Amino acid sequence: MPTLPRTSRARVTAIVVVAVASAVWLAVAWPFGDDGPGDGRSLSGNPAAPRPPKPPPGDPSIADRDIQRFDPLAYDSEDEADLLRRGRDGLAHVLFAKSPGGAIATADRVARWKPLVDRAADRHGVNQRTLQALIFLESAGRPGVAAGNDPDSAVGLAQFLPGTAQGFGLHVDLARLREIDRGIARNQRIAARSRKARKRAAARRRVASLVRARPRADERLDPAKSIDGAARYLVFAEKKLGRPDLAAAAYHMGIGNLQDVIAAYVRPRPLTGSTPKTVAKYGITYARLYYDSTPIRNAAAYRKLAALGDDSRHYLFKLDAADTIMRLRAARSGLLERIASLQTAKASGENLLRPEDRFPPYEDAGDLRKAYAKDELIALPDEPRRLGFRVDRGMGSLARRVRERRALFRGLRPEALATLLYVTKEVRRIAGGSHLRVNSTVRDLKYQRALIGVNGQATRAFSLHTTGFAVDVSRNFRNRREERAFVAVLERLRAHNVIDFVYEPAAIHFTVGPEGERLLPLLDELIGKR
């Protein structure tokens, strides 16, 4: 939903220019970049770069650093294309989980408007893919949808508020629209209740006529004019912000709000007088604003971004995800259906991070013992003072029922344990201490079946705990500061596509994907060489 800036309205040309791409699948998972459809360019217009090489286990450079400062996820301008890819992939789940009717049905609805999108994009010099992705996120391709029960809310394909729509040349007569809607409701009641066929038919004709009159009273309901207004907003936003990625990000959070974030990010360095000059002088991109702002680095900018909410601060990444969905739909390869199935199997995207056909569960205790012997699983250390987390005494409490030792069910894959160590390290940096309690790690299928009978949260479907990549951390935090730090770290890891997580009644459950390999040097330093 676009919001008006606090400055005067203007017009300018040019927005995002990207190459058209075809859909190719080289990995059974969501992450694309150079492993998937397209030419590796994102909607920001930044060229792709090869994924930076993952540091090998035991990277000797780590030994020479302060472990608390070790951070392979820190912002680096040379990695910006890869950061945008990770953000897109890590934050895509919500598009599959919450798009009305599902992501595929939404893509089908949005595709109907492509001729109007293409015309508006050509007319105003904006990127067609950006505009189409915007319609996906804003209205899911439904021209009459409203954000509230009153037309004074955001309405239409581009979800304009009345004042913003008028500012970009759309006619909005709310009084007339309300009058029309009352007439529609009245005639619908007549059509439903009347016993006379002629009267019912006349009422239906009046309803149809009034429905056609709605876009004339409120042009936000006219698909062509709504899309055209969105294109003009993007042009105006780029003029005020200086970059196409910032313009696209501002569509939801508002130009003024994004200007405030930029100002907070560059301080205490002096501003240059206008946002485009500041953006050019300091090389500010949205990826830099987002990934270089944390609770302990550029904290003022981080607080402003966090205050804007998830939809606003992640909007650019979700636009890129929507664009990828649209391109996969156009390819008709069956890949979109596969991804949608994995993305909607759970309350998070964990099944896409670790699909069962690529990471099968451990069947029994024999499988677990072999995994420990091969260092495929690492026993969970219980050194709370040194490592910042405590092993819950109840972990593995059903071991006796399956006639095994508890220690067998207290371990993780190396990537998962490295990620847990990174989480506790970062929580310590932010909150001044970490007292997290880990209450669930690896299981085998036999243990999982036993758990179903005693724990209502235990799934009968594929559980990522049976692969060793999932961790549950108790929600019984020592204080609010520790809880906020923990959630901030998890959100950052999700935006890097390292994990996805969900809240459970007593725990926060997270699963570690392949990007967790970036953190393996931390495991080798803290636990020992493998």
C-alpha cells in the first residue's frame, strides 16, 4: 500500500531495468540465484555475482580472531547480489502460506493483468516485472479488494489510499461510492427475497449496472488506472530517493519513512541536503540499509526499520520472491507446484530447506549411532558458561520407552550446532549474556512415534527433528532483553536463508538449511576440529 511522502509531488523517468529470464531448476529447494531461473539479477537491478565460497571447516583465520567478532553474515558490498538472493529465498514462505487461494492461484490472477501492466510500464519507463510483482503482493490480483470494510481504506489492485490515489491523478468520490454500494446491497436483498421472478431479474440488472458504475466513482477500482497510478508512484519515489530498489521498498513503508531510515543510517555524518545526494555519496542501497543495521550496528536505523513492521522492511525481498513465482508460473515446468507443496507443508518453510527426499529421517537408534560415529551428528555439549546455552534435563526423556540412552537424542548436524553456537554468541553480544535452554534436538522415527502419544505438538508427518537439523529453544527467557535479542538473531538468520522458525507454545523451533555451512568455522573453534 503506497503512502504519500511529506514532500511535494513530482515526476521523473526510469525505474528498474532487468533482463528477462527463463526458469531452470538445478536444486530441489527454493534457493535460486545462479542455481535457478533467471539471469541472476534481482528487481533491484543489481548484477549477480557468484556465491562467495563457503569457508572450509576449520578455517585457520578464525583462530586468529576474537570469536565474538566472527560473523560471516556481516554486510559486505561485494556480496550484495547474494544478500538479495538470500533475502528473497528466506522470506518467500509467507507468499505461499498467505496468498489468497495459494501462490499458484494468485499468480494466475495476476497474470490476467499482464497487458495492462506492460502498457503502464512502457508508458512510464518502469520495470514490468517490478510492477507485476507489486500487484501480486498488494492485492493478489483482485481488482475489487479492500483492506478494510470502508472505501476509505486501501482499495484496488495497487491498494491506494484515497488521498494517495488523488495525489497521483485518480478520481475518488467516496460519497458516490458509498451510495452505489448501498444500492448494490439493497438490490441484492430484493433479488434474494422477492417471490416475483420479474422483480428478482430487475434487481439483478440494477446490481450489475451499479457494479459497473463503481470504477467511475472510484478509479482505484479501475484496473488500468490503478496499475498506471502504481507505475507513477514508483517513478516519483525514485526521484525522491535516488535508486529503483529504494523506490520499490518505499511503496509499502512510505517515502518519508524510508528517508528517516536513511538519515538514521548515515548519522553522525552530515547529510548532503537531499536524499538522492546522500544515497549517491554514501553508496546506500536497500540491501545495505537492511543487512548493515542490527541491534548493535547502526542501531538507530535498525530500530526505525523494526518499528515499521515485517511487511514494510521485507517488502523488497518479497517483491523479488513474487517475481520469481510469476516467472516459474510462466515456465510451466511443474517446479512451482513442487515448491508450493514444500512451502505449505508446515507453518514455516523448513520442508523446503531440508526436503525429505534429500534428507531422509533416521529410522532407528542404529542409524543414529552410525551418524555419530561418522561425525554426521555431533553430541550436544552442556557448557552453559562457555557456550551460552543449557541442555534441558528433560531432553530425551522417552529414551527408556524406546530402550535407548538419553545421550543418543542429544545431538545435532554440524550446520545446526554451528548455527546454535552463532545464535548464542550473538545473543550475548546484544543482550550482554545468554542463558538459553535447548529442549529438543535429534530423534529417530521410533522416538518420534513414541512422542506422538504424549506430546500434542509432535507431528505424524515428516519431522525435521528426525534429520538432526532442527532445534527447539525454550521460551522461558531470563528477561525481555534476552528474548528480544534471540528473536532479532533468528530474524536475521531467516533473512540470510540460514533458518526458518516458528513459535510453539513452550519453545521456538528452528530448522537450519544449507546456508548454515557458512557458520561451520565457529563450530570447529568452539567444539573442536572434526
